[in-house]
Amino acid sequence: MPDEKKLSLQDLSEKKISEVLSGYPSFRAKQVYLASMQYKEYEQMSNLPKDIIAFLSERYDDTAVRIQKVFEGKDGTEKYLFLLRDGNMIEGVFMPHGYGNTICISTQVGCRMGCAFCASTLNGLVRNLTAGEMLGQVLAVNVRHGGTLKKRAITNIVLMGSGEPLDNYDETTEFLRLVSAENGINISLRNISLSTCGLADKIKLLADSGLSVTLTISLHAPTDEIREKIMPVERKYKIAEVLDAARYYFAKTGRRVIIEYSLIKGVNSRVAEAKKLARLLRGFSCHVNLINLNEVKERDLSGVDKATADAFMTALTESGISNTMRRSMGNDIGGACGQLRRKFVGEEGTY
Ligand code: SAH
């Protein structure tokens, strides 16, 4: 990063802004906080005196991320490339639903978890995002869709873009506090899903934090042997340990856990594997979210045909495991799971 210490205004809570501006009348801090949450640039903050703008701009950037490119899908999905202040790029996706709009955001530039099927991890981890850079993605898209703080254009958030949120625990949990703050965009923790490849100790920490988001576990396999082939994290945390942590999460928060399971041809998608999965999850209050693997060109793995997917679902249902098949949105714009950023890495961005 050219200027590593310079955070953006979105990294600051309302309280922190009050502290930073303690030399000024207190209503100024409130004005700055609201401007930040409305994602205004310094030049748009016309209600603030020049000396405060100068004071702040020396210390903080006005906006943490900017929308560099937008790809509009036929189904209303939008895919974004966000440009960070150090020139790095991350991706996000906007998905309209009948009940509201969901944004999928990134938590790291790249990822070091190494899952065999995921495009985000191909070049390893570049760096963690700050809490403000996560919040910036939400605010930029809220404003783009005409949303305000009172009337939000974003109602739901999923932490399923690039990165492993629990590998960036402190910034991710700070983001959860900032995004659910009462005077900010105030998105309820209930409407936020945090997806993890299964860092068991961090799952427990999150359970104890009081930040009761919906927890999604990327399981993708019913046995340690299969999981090991596709998810290196398995070497550190075995399935039993991950599910123990998930049970702990449920016990602490009362929130049903979602199990994410991508169907991969010849790897984890036979009826025998569905039955093993059902046995593994019996008695646990969870829901299985199936998704057909999106092919990643660089990887030699593919999804399954409809008959295989149907047979897998039927086997789960017959064993009493609640499940749905996730509709993959935004395929036409490379919007599905980690597909976009790589095409543009290397392309120059200007912030
Ligand atoms: N690191 C977190 C969140 C990011 S990935 C995690 O592992 O959960 C979000 C979800 O997309 C995860 O369930 C991940 O396993 C899945 N995913 C990644 N690449 C995929 C692909 N090519 N096809 C289908 N799902 C994929």
C-alpha cells in the first residue's frame, strides 16, 4: 500500500469521529459521520467548514473503495470491480430479490485457504481488507441504487466474495459492528450471512462475540478423505471439529446454521455421499444449501448434470435433511463465485 496508515472515514465509528474531532463543536462530528455513511466525497460535504475538511483529508480518505466497473446481467444481477486506494481490486455482486436486495462483498484481496475449486485463491492472499473497505462496498452500492440511510437499497449482505472472513477476524467483526450501527446504514445482523471454510476456533470466538449473524459453513464433503482433496483447511480442522464449532454457534446464538455444499462431478455428488452427509448432519439444526459447481477454467473440476443433482437432493430430503438448490445468478457476466476479478487483474485502475 502506498499509504498504509491512511484509513478512510468508513473505518471510523461515530464515537471515533467524535474523538477525532474533539476540538470542534460536537454537531460537526455527527455531520461528518452522516456524510461518511452517505458515502459523500469531501467536495460534496458542503455543510462542513473548510478547516474541518482540511483537517480530515490530511488524515483520512473520504471513500474506502470506488466502483471501477459494472457488469449488468440479464437477471438484474450486477457485478462490480471495486478499486481500493492502493490500486488493488476486489469484486462484489448485487442480487435483486423479491424481498429486498443482497450484496455479496469481499473480505480480503485474494485468499490463502487454497480451495481447489475457487478462483479467488489462485494467487494466494494479497492483503486483508479493513472494516472500512468492507463497509465501503455496501455504501457505494447503496448509493448507486438510490438508497439512503432511512430507505436502504441494500437489505441483506453475504460475506461470500473473495477472502476468508474469519482469517481476517478483527476487521470483519469491526465491519459487522459498523454496518449494524444504529445511526449508520443499520443493516440488521440477522440479514447478514458470514460464510467460512471452517476455521473452528474463530467460529467459537464469533459465537461468543454477540454478533449473531447467520453462519454459513462451506462443507462441500461428507468425509475427511473427500474434503482433504478439495480443501486444504481440512488438514487443520477436521469435519467433526468444524461441526462441533457450528453446534456451539447454534447453542450460543439460536441461529440455524447453513451448510454450503457445491456439487462436483466425480468428487462429492453421488447418492452414497448424500447419505453420508445426511448421517453426519442428523439431529443438527441446519439447512443444506446446494450449488452446482461453477467451472473455473484454471481448475479441472466441473459441476453435475440435473439428474445427479436431483438424485442428491432426493436422498437428502428422504433422510430428513432440509435442503435447497441455490440458483446461480449472474453467470452471463462471470458473476458467479470468484470468476471476474482475474480477468481484470493487471488492468490499470485509477482512484
Ligand atoms: N471463504 C469463505 C467465503 C467465500 S466463498 C468460504 O469458504 O465460505 C463463498 C462460497 O462459494 C463458499 O461456499 C465457496 O466454497 C463457494 N465457491 C467457491 N468457488 C466456487 C465455485 N467455483 N463453484 C461453486 N461454489 C464455489
